Amino acid sequence: MKKLDLEKVFEILSTALRCPVCDYKYNLENTKIIETKQDQGGQLSLLIHSNCLKCKSNVVFSVAISGPEIFSVGVVTDLTGSDTKKFAEVKPISTLDVLNMHYFLREFEGDFAMLLANPQAK
């Protein structure tokens, strides 16, 4: 399957996507593609950030396009577009990370306020 024209996809999505808070239609100036992926079969995945001109809410959309079908999930967030990009590039938390935190918290007998103020003090 050929590569999809991202500009055309972006234009269609920006007119189709609406704010989940106030139902206002987004425009191109306030909608940014944060990440794109296209697999060998031609399925396109997009991570889009938009902020609503009407109610000022920020929304991150995950969009999957497979042939003529478009699937979209929007999440209201307090993240800006640059925050969204930064967190999209961060390595996901692993099972080992969760277990290590569990073991740390199980043995921790200190002061969380002090620990958070000075992360080097363990």
C-alpha cells in the first residue's frame, strides 16, 4: 500500500475532530501532529495535540487509519503540545520499574517531602 499524504490526512482530521468538552470544531493552527507511524500494511497511526479556541481545553488524540476506516480516541489533558511531544519520546515504564518501585516503597521509612525535594537523598 502506498504512503498516505499526511497533509491531506491532517486537513481531513482537523475538520472532523471536535473538542470533547464543548464540541467546537478544531482548526489547523491549533492542531499539531506529534508523532506518526506507518506500518508495512499501510496502517497509519498519529498522535495529535490540539487546544480548543472556545473552551481552552487541551486534547491529545490517538488516531489510527486503516484503509477507509479511521479510529480516534481523545483524552482531555493539561499537557501542552511540547509536553506531549516530550512524553511521547520517553521510554515506557517497564514491569521491572514497577517492581523496583514496589520494593523501594515497601522498605521506605523516610520522609516523602524530603525525598521529593532532594531526589539524591535515599
